[in-house]
Amino acid sequence: MQLVLNKKTFVTHCLTALLCVMPVSVFADDTEKDPAQALSSVLKSYERFSADFEQITRSDQSSESEISKGEMQIERPGKFRWETNTPFPQLIVSDGDNVWIYDPDLEQATRKPVNLEDTNGAALILNGNIEELQEKFDISMPVSDASSQLFDLQPKNNQSSFQRIRIYFSNGVMSELMLQDVLGQQTTIVLHNSSINPAFSDTLFEFTPPEGVDVIISDQM
């Protein structure tokens, strides 16, 4: 069976993974824990996050990189808003139940249910259940000191969308996320101007398709 991930699917998987590992404060005593316990503890600390992002994507078959920039907001559990400004505008919004993908240039919006019980273990990470988390991932911590922490997650089975997820924290805040998919494509998300636990409007994670836009509704996970 040939496995194909189109761009929209991969972006959505990246968002799910990013939602799994929202930036949190990392305390010095986490260095004394094993990697899984350290990751579990930091995942429970904060509920909301916003940042500007620069996303660099490169396939293993090309030396050229695709670069996109925009801003994102995340609220646990399951809510996110990811707005790409350049080179092409796109908005991806989830209210925790459904996710909308809106392409202004195509005048098209797609809605589908959110599935946190996916193969990359998003729901397990969001819940912070260390036992179940360790069942899904081999977790290591290659770097751990007073100012830097690096977590490496590798799925234990071949059903995941990713071969590897790496999360880098600088001075207690996530600053970089690297994802490598099963086809060898590598995406690095660099975060700037981060804000932990900001106040969000009640409508931030809602989306209403503009008039005249083609709407596609999918009821499948």
C-alpha cells in the first residue's frame, strides 16, 4: 500500500503535533527526572500560547526549502488557529470539535472532525498520561541543562504519521519544533514573540466561511 500525505494533511498533522507540545515552563528539577516524566510534567503547566512562526519544509529529494510565515494561537484541549500570511494565505482553525481549512486564493473552505485519537498520539500527550505516553513513544532527552531542553520522540509502531518529533525549549519556552514524516519530509517550525497564557477572545477559534466561498464538509475522521 502506498502512503501519500498531501500538503494540507501534513500541515494539519504538524498542527496536531504542535498542539501536543505546547510551550511550558521547564524547571531545574526536571533534569533529575527521566525524559518521559520530565515531558509529562511540563505539558501540564500552561493552557494557552501564541507566537509568530517561520516554517521551513524540505523533502529528502530536494535541496530547496519551502518557507512560510504567519502567526498561531493554541488553547488546550484541541483548539488552535494557524494563519499563514506568506507566501500564500491560508487559515486553519479548530474549535476542538471541527477543523476548518480556508484557502482565500482558491475561495474554498473545508471542514472535518477533529480526531485527537490519531496515530501520532496527540490525545495521549494532551492528557499528560505518562504510562500511555510511554506506550506510544520512545522518549529521550538529549539536552538538559539550566537554559536548554531537547526532547526526542520516536513512535514505537509504524502507524504514526511521523518518524520523529523533536522539541527544543530555550529558557523555559518552546522555541523550535522539528517533524520528520514517513516520506522523509522534514519540517522545522521556529517560534518568535511567544506569549504564554495570553487572553483570547471568545470567537478566536470560530470560523464562518465568507459569502461566495465553496464549502466542503467531511464527516470522516
